Amino acid sequence: MHSSAVSLAPEWLVVPEDPNALAPAVWPASAHRDSGDVLSIGGVSATDLIRDHGTPLLVLDEVEVRARARAFRSSFDAAAKAHGTTASVYYAGKAFLSTAIARWVTEEGLRVDVCTRGELEVALAADVDPSRIGFHGNNKSVSEIERAVQVGIGTIIVDSAIEIERVAEAASRTDVVQRVLVRVNSGVHAETHDFLATAHEDQKFGMTFADAETAVARIRELPGLEFLGLHCHIGSQIFGVAGFRESASRVLDLHHRLLAGGEVPLLNLGGGFGIAYTSVDDPTPIEQLAAEIVAAVAEGCAARGMSMPQLAFEPGRAIVGTAGVTLYEVGTTKEVRLDSGASRLYVSVDGGMSDNARTALYGAQYSARIASRAGTGVPVLARVVGKHCESGDIVVDHEYLPADIGPGDLLAVPATGAYCASLSSNYNHVPRPPVVAVSDGRSRVIVRGESIDDLLARDAGISANEGAR
């Protein structure tokens, strides 16, 4: 099976010398195999985690989240200081938000970015200072805007001319002056999946430069609004700085033109910084990202005879993504042989697209390792699939796993901290799994999992007595 399966493997996937080894860039720094070859995260073994919390289970390394938050803050602080300005770092809550995570990142000096009423309320429930929250979204409702203004939100990123009037009306009713940014499309296409590229012109976010100039003029006319600056986000899971550099250059042209009508104190260049999902991914180090992006802005400002604005950035995945590891139990395995003679081992686990939709949505690639022991079989090409009634229910599309993997083994999929829990669903009426934080050899639930009774309780056709089982 090993030799014939190679023909189905993508070119980037290399047969590992040891199919039990953990690629450092993909896993939390604390991840290792203990003396019994069991995966340990944050000082807690996978077998203990499953004993206490069951499977599937999303495990989040608190120390990793905090360390990455500090690294972003310190890197952008240093880069901004080197060029005579300041930088704010917002945690992009859409990656994964809970009160625990909001507390972790704010305790490490970050602000929080939200894009719905629900995300706003989670941040407020975590006692995040409203003045350190930014509110995104292309279709903020009147009630969402009113709530944000009433609690004293720091900035609202307006996405259309209609929103400008809505925010102005809410500010007038509340008798406050609301600070706003204008989101623009720079026309820079990030080298990522089409659904993750957010700065090209034909999509739902932001305004063209021409429309943005009109929008800023209108904001400056309204007494209830304060124009703070421009916002641009070019996409997600981006490696390198070329896209950020080009986008910043284009936005600075607009920034320069707007200075003729008044101050433009802030430039927010968004987030989208990539992480490693497989051993071949090579994300740009945080320190290098910060230094080169801020230097590009400084060069652009100097070329246009402008002072450096204050800067802001919005990492999400790059803070929480690598901190997460999902644990599953293997239910069945099945070798599938093709007419060509090639074969692949299908490994079915007790979760799937309901707890990780990214593979189905974006063709995302992940890694996997046996977590409950060290496999002794030779590496074979495998595909990790879920239990849902969909052929596209794939968790890990391509991976080499030990040939002896079988029912009852625990399987760990790293780099699941971002956009897994936040995109989770109840497809096929599968309850969403809990999220457990680990640190210093201890675990605690930070998001409770669902039960079948929780699912039945939402069905209005089931009486309370019938639903209790």
C-alpha cells in the first residue's frame, strides 16, 4: 500500500521518516510526546483530556495564545517606535472568540475587533473596555450600531454610504461624537483562496477610492462623527509582505489626497497573517512582518512628504490558530484501491465538517498525528474524514499516518484554533464539541460542549417531557 499510494499524494507532501514526529511550526510550543509516547499539550496528556472531556475536543494552549499576543504587540510597538509613531494591535475576534480568549489578549495589551452584536456582547461580558473595541461588518443593523454607540465603542469601521448616515443618527440620539474609519479596497489581490481575498474590487467589503473620498467628505460634514482614518484588509492566510507593501502604497495615495480636507490620524492595514498548517508552510516571522510593513509605510509617507500616521493591525488566526489542537477518536479505517492500482487509507473520526468546515469551504490543508500512542506501521497515505453524510466531509485531505492506525486510536489535528469553533455547526444534528484551555498541567472548559438534549431543546415540536432523556 505504501508504494502504490504515492501516486495519489500531492507534490508538496513528503513521506516522513517518522510518522509520529511533530513538526514544530504546526504545533503549540508545549506539544510533545511524553515518556509513554502520548501527545501532551500544555502539560496535559491527550488521554487525560479525553478521559475528562470526551471527543471530539478542541484543546487551546493558553500560554501559546498569550505568547503570540505579546509577540504581535511588542513587534509592532518596536517597529512603530523606530519610525516615530505608535501602533495598536486588535485581536480579530472572528477567528475564535470567547470571554476567556478576550481576557487573555486584552491582558497582554491587545484591543479587540468584532463584527456582530454577538461578538460585541462576548467582548463586553469579558469586561473589555468598549473604547478599545473596533466594530467591523458590511451590513451592521441599526440596532447593532445603536448598541455599539451607546456602550462607547472606540471605532466603527464604516463600509458604505448608508452606514455613515446610520452611525451619525445613532450618535445624534446618544449625544456623542463617534469615531469612524472608512474601509477601502486597495485593489491588491492577496495570494490566497478567492473567498479569503478581501481587497479586490468585485466583492462585498469596503469602498472604491473614489467612493471613499465622497464618504470622507460626508463624514466631515456631520457633527456627530469624527473621521479617524482609513482601513484596508487584503485577505487571510498570507505569507510575506509584498501584498501589504503594495496595498499600503495605494492607500497612502488616498490618505495624502484626504489631508487637503483635514487630518487623517490613523491607518489600519488589517490582518491576514498566515500560519503553518503543514510542515511545508513557511510563514513570515512576526518580527519581520512588523518591521517590513511599518518600514514600507514610512517609506511611502516620506515619498509623499507626509508625517507618519498612527497605525493599527488586526491579527486573529496568527494569534490563536497554532494554539489549537483538535482531538478525535478513530472509528473505522478503510483502504480504497483505485483501478490504477493506487490506494489510500480512509480514517474516519467522530467529528468532521461540523467542527472544522475549512477543508470543505476552502480546500484547506491540515496535518494529523496519532495522539494516544506512537504508531509502529510504515507511513501510508491517508485521508482523515468525518462522520457526516457528505463526500466532502474531509478533515485532513492528505497525510502520511502509520499503517497500524485503527479503531480506538486518538487522532490529533493541529492548527485548529482559528475558524474551527467559530465556523462550527450542528450539521446532521451533531452537537458542537467543548473547548478546553490547558496550561501548567491543568485543563478547564472555556466553552461548554452541546448534548443531544441541547439540540432537542431548540425543536419547538418536542415537548419538554419528550426531550428529556
